[in-house]
Amino acid sequence: MTLLTITNLTKKFSNKLAVNNVNYTLTPQKCVALIGPNGAGKTTILRMLTGLLKPSSGVIQFANKPKNDDARSFIGYLPQYPVFYNWMTGMEFLTFSGQLEGLTKQESVKRATFLMEKIGIANTKNKRIGNYSGGMKQRLGIAQAIIHRPKLLVLDEPVSSLDPIGRREVLSLMEELKQQMTILFSTHILGDADEISDELLLLKEGEIIESGEMHVLRQKYQTAKISIQCHENLPIYRDKISTLSSVRNVYIERDTIQITAHNIQNARQEILQIASKEQWPLTNFTLHRASLEDMFMKVVNE
Amino acid sequence: MHTKVLLQKEMLENWRNKKWIWVPLVFLLLAIMDPISNYYLPQILESIGGLPDGTVLELPEYAPQDILLMSLGQFSSLGVLLIVLISMGTIAGEQKNGVMDLLLIKPISYRSIILAKWFSLLLLVWTSLFLGITASWYYTNSLYGEIEFLSMLLVTFYYGLWLTLVVTISIFYNAIIQTPGLVAFLTILTTIILSIVTNVFGTHIKWSPVNLSTYIHEMLVLGSVTSQLIATAFTTIVLIIIILSVAIYCFKKKQH
Amino acid sequence: MQEMFESINWAVITPLLVIQGILLIIAIIDWAKVEKTNGPRWMWFFIIIFIYTIGPIAYFIFGRRQQ
């Protein structure tokens, strides 16, 4: 099953290559995170998908799109810094958006009322958008993007500008929406991607340097890592651990000794043996799975 | 369909920001300033005093047509300036602050966006013009002498074409530039260049839109619509259609 | 001066004063409702009140935040 195919997508701004030969296939009902450092070309890719920017070369093709249909009606888009008509009320703006998407006035009003409720700002539906908070605007932005039930929802940094509460609200809204549509969102915060995405696209300097399903990538970049905490004398234990054959690297990070190993199972045994033999005052012993951040750093720095 | 929705939005916006109140009022003010001040000029000069006794004030006797034309003169300078200022950000501003993005991702045509903006401005301008000329006509009739109602309607129609051209030029610059101040500057510059060119090559371009005022004057004096006026009106309409089409084309191009 | 006042036909002048009055009132109402203006808010109050007719118009064109 394919929703959308991106082939050889490239964008040049005057002489700078912003996006270089990107290929990807989106499948329905998946949540895909587009990750990369600032300036990697995330926004440029998303804007090309939504039709706001024309690619220098390459093709974006919706599967099963009737030839004469406007691709924009399949997509809902929330820009990184959504700007609204501040003189409108939230309800008016949603109704207006719905009508522009081709709904009748009545359908639009009905759908807008429903969405205002769903995103939790129904009590302010007749207030001017100018008086909305950042989180409310962000949720209104998502509501206008899904008013026509698009197949693909494109969100540009949907949670980066929000406080923890707003962030939580938007993430759980996305969690719910991904049952109904494909979500493609960009972020530079790895935790957000970790939390809700099924697939990952890692972008660096306009190129996809790694992509795939989350659990596959996790295995691929699994780094064996152990961290232990002791009451005292960390340097002494560090030196002892570094002599073990299964250990690759040891260093101290504040009150913790971080250990990476060639073979995680052997390393665990060896460390626990020596620790119990010499009766180290251990307070904590942890085996880590690879965090997204490790993976990110590894790939980006390669 | 979409144009209608967009137009409704424009109308609501211009109602909420009170343009529908103050723009017609300013046009009314511009229209009745001259009829009133000229009527009271002798008294005003007398009350200021300072003139030696026995001075005979020789003030020009105005024909009713002159008075109506004075109102048009106000529209041509301050009225045009006002139109340029209220229209300078209508698209440019929305592109600059990013709100246009939320329109452009909807499956609507670029033409709808331009046409809705253009038409909403025209409704405002034509309403204001009609009110202003009606007021000027009313004052002229009660203070100076009669002008036929039909003449007044014709003046409104032909002069409205000139203002429509100004609106269209502003929309054109709006479509291609994102800085409202620059849009205003270029719109005014274009009308100035248009009148300079018309004056320099006057004999060759008799049907320049700039000459609308001259032929409207002629019409009022002669009491009939001349073929020159009709030809000029026609040129103006053609020019408006061309500029508007180019504006839509450029707006479409520019988005990519 | 007295003479001039008596000679004025108020039916002619009144519309002028009414228009200027409405402009002033609308501008003040709008100013009172708006939270932010371009430039200091109080400056616009004085401009609207003290600059005859031009003040309210200037407020609508330049003082009011668009969008």
C-alpha cells in the first residue's frame, strides 16, 4: 500500500542546494518523523509536499489521485509559525477553511463545531483569535488542517514552541489522529519523534541519510551501554573497568561511570563479577537500550 | 464558489476594521469641501477683514459644472492617495506576515484570491465614490445651479473607471511585491508616469485613461457624451483587464 | 463675526460637522477597543482628538494594526 511517492526531489535556492535528491514512499496510517538539525531542509521538503514551493526537479505523486483533482485537497498542513486572521473568531476561521476546502457552509459549521470541541477550545470559539494563547493557536492550526479529513497531515515543528502542557496535548491529539490519516511531521526534538512515530527520516544538509521503521533502526544502531553509580572513588573503578577485555570505552559523567562494550553480555558479567569480588559500593547498575539521540548523533556525525 | 467565500471574508474584514464606515465618510468630506468653502469664500474673506474700505472683491463666478469638477479634483489627488493607502497591504501584507500560506494550501485558484481582493476593494471604492459625487451634486444643485441627475450618474461611471484602474494597478503590485510601502510608492509613481507620458505625447495618445477627467469636463459642458470619452473609457477597461490578468499570472508564477 | 454666524446657512454646514463628528467618534471607539497600535497608544489618542479631521483618518490608515 502506497499513499505518496517522492522521487528525486531536489530544491535549489539561487546557488544553495536545500534539498538534494530525496526519495521516499509514504504508506497509509503511519506516523513519520522528519528529523534533522536546523537548516537541514525539513521545512523546504514539507513546503514542496504541500504545493507552497515548486521543486527544482523531481516528482511528488499521490497514489490513486484522479488526474484532475487538486493534490492540495488530500493534504492538511500546519506551518511552523501559523499566522491567522486575528480579527476572526476561531469558529469563523475554521468554517472559512472548511468552505475553501470545498465543504458547504452547513457542513463546515458542523465540522468546525465538532473540531473545536475535540481540540478542547470550544469555550473560546467565539473569541477573536488575536486573544488566543500559543497553544490554542497551535491546536486551531491543526484543526484547520484536518477540517476536510485529509489523507496526509503535514505538521512543521508542531510542538517545539509549546510549553510542556501544550506539548502533551498536541502529542496526544497526534496519537489519536494517526489512526485516521498519515502524519508527516518535522521536529528537532528527538523525544517527540521517539514517542509517537512509526517511521523515521533523518535529514542532513538536504539529504536523507537514514530512514526506516523505528524498531528496525533501533536494532541497527543498538549501542551496548552500561552505566553504574557508586558512592565514591569513581576514577579508581573506571580504571579497573577499562582493563576488562569486553569493554570498549569508559568515562565519567558527573556521578556516573558510562561504559560502552564490544559485547554487552560479557561486559555485564565481567563488571558484576569484579564488583562483587571487591565489594564496590554500587548504588546503581543500568543496561541501556539505544536512545534516539545516540542514533542521531552517530548518524549525523558520520 | 471559492471567490464568493473569499469575498465574504474580505467584506467582513473591511467591516470589522471599519473601512466600510470611514472610507465613505472621507470621500463625502472630500466631495463637499469645495462646494461649501467656495460658497462661503466672500463671507470668510470679509470677516477676516484687513481689506481697505471700498475694495471690490472680484471672485470668479462658478458654473455648477466647475463645482462638480472640483470634487473630482479632490478625488484625483487625496482620493487616489487614500485608495492607494488602504489597498497597499491587502495581498502584500498577508504574504509578508504568512497568513497567505494558510490560503495557498487550500485547493483554491490563485485567480480567486486576486479577484476577491480586487472586487472587494472596488465595492468599497465605488460605493464611496457614488456617495461622494451624490453629495457634491446635491450641494451644487442647491447652492450654484442645476446639473441633471443623469449627468451625475455618467460622471460617477466614467470617473469610477479611473479609480478602478488605480485599484487594479495597486493589486498588480500587491501580487508581485511583499512590502506594502513599496506597493503604495510604485502605484503612485505609475499613475504619475502615466500622466506625464500622456501630457508629453498628448496628441498621439488621445485615449489615455488620464484624459478621462478632461473628457468628463467636456461632457458636462456640452451636455452630451463624446465619442472621445467612450473611446477612452474603452481603452481604460481593456487596460484594467490586461493588468488584472498579468497580476494573476505573476501571482501564480511567484508562488513557485 | 456675529454677522457671519448669522449669515451661515446651517443646513449647508451641518453635514460637514456631522461627518467630522462621526469620524472622531468611530476612531475613538476603535482606539478604546484595540489593545495595540502602531506606535504609542496614547499618542494616537491625542492625534485623534486634537488634529482636526486628519487625526482620525491618520489613525485608521497608520495607527491601526492591520490583520
